[in-house]
Amino acid sequence: MELSVEFFPPKTPEGESKLHLVRERFSERLKPAFYSVTFGAGGSTQSGTLKVVSDIHAAGAAVAPHLSCVGSSRESVREMLKQYQALGIKRIVALRGDLPSGMGQYGEFQNANQLVEFIRTETGDWFHIDVAAYPETHPQAKSPASDVGFFAQKMQAGANSAITQYFYNTDAYFRFVDEAYKLGATQPIVAGIMPITNSSQLIRFSDACGAEIPRWIRLRLQSYGDDSASIRAFGEEVVTDLCDQLLVAGAPGLHFYSLNQANAVLAITDNLSLNK
């Protein structure tokens, strides 16, 4: 069972200093198998991604930069792959990505399976490639069946494993896994986990990405109003229970969307006796 943590590139020196301390806490207590590092809309923080990835790698930890189809040419991706290979990076998260507002089309890659195929053609087996999965269906998918079909294509294109969008319904996750495996996927599908610490932020994220907040959770969060301590305590309980159900039922790993914060993730993993 593998544990991993996602970061985003900070935009300020203060954010960089804070992320350094957060990563040290994770490395001391959780010892994740790897960290992933996102990019901004349209690849807008790709240079920031490279800096964070370089820092984490220099500290001796495994790290996986995100690569996106959005606005990417074959040459630009080729150059990024060369940079990561030169650093000794061995893992990549390959995504289609979302078009930012005002950007009308993707670059030379229309979808993630084309990006995965290109990475394999260019670099062979150098990289462990993760792709995305959507247990509750990608918001732009024509149907749940077509969404699982596209996912299976990514796995067939050469992905080693997948990381899901976050969810709070284990049935959705296990049904997705079963359907993907029926289409021939065999690789691990790791559960993406979003701690609950801020209700308005969670609702905004979820509405944007298509992740469902079950009605009973949404109503409970609303009932707490501005009582942040109660929201955090309730969120810790809910997400701990979610992770426990996933692990007991055989999920191959948990990938925590940390939002560059350590406390909530470490509280959950403490409850699950997963910290070192």
C-alpha cells in the first residue's frame, strides 16, 4: 500500500519557505512514496513546477511533476522530459488538463493517451507514468461508459498506474475500478483523498471539478457556519473513515491532495496508524 502527497508551486517566497517546512514534516512523519507537483492553468506555473521538483529531488525524495496537454507542443514536452531525465526524475503524472478561460483549443496533444504514448516513444521505460481517473465521471464526459473507455485507453497507451479525482463515496471508486478492469486495465488505481478543512473552499473545488459532496456531508458542513474547529474535527472524522474503508477493501494506495498543508493529512494518517 503506497502513500503519496500532492503539492502546488508557491507563488511567493513566503509560500516557498512554508512548503519547505511542510515537506520536511511529511518526510519525517509520513515518509510518502513520492510527492507530485501540479502546474497552473495552461501550464502557467511550469517553471515553478520545475523548481519545486528540483528542490524535492535534491532533498532525496521521489517526486513526480505533472505534465499537461494544454498548450503543449511535442517539442516543448520533449524538452521538459529531457530536463527531468537530466535531473534523475523517474516519475511523471500525465494529464490532459483543463483549458483556461479564453484559450480555445489544446496544443498538439488532444488527450492524455496521446501524451502517454509520446512519453513512451521518447523515453522508453524511463518514467513511471501516472494518469488521472474519475470515479464519479469527468464533468466533460459524454457518459460514464465513455469516460471509463477513455481511461482504459490511457492505461493501454503505457501508463503504470492511476490517481483518482477525490471523492467521498467509496462505492463510486470500487465500481469504477471494476469497470476499468473489465475493459482490460490491470494497473493500480490509487484513491485521491481531499481532507476537509474549509467548507466554502471544498464546495468551490467540487463544483468546478465534478466531485460530489454527499448531501449529508454538505448539510453538516453548512450547519457549522463559521465554526472552523468543528468543520476540521468533522472533516477529520469523515475522511479518516473514508480512508479506512478504502484500505480495508483493498485500495492499493492513497494520494493526499494536501493544498500545501500538513496538519489535516497527518491527523488522518495518525488516526489510521500510518505515520512512522
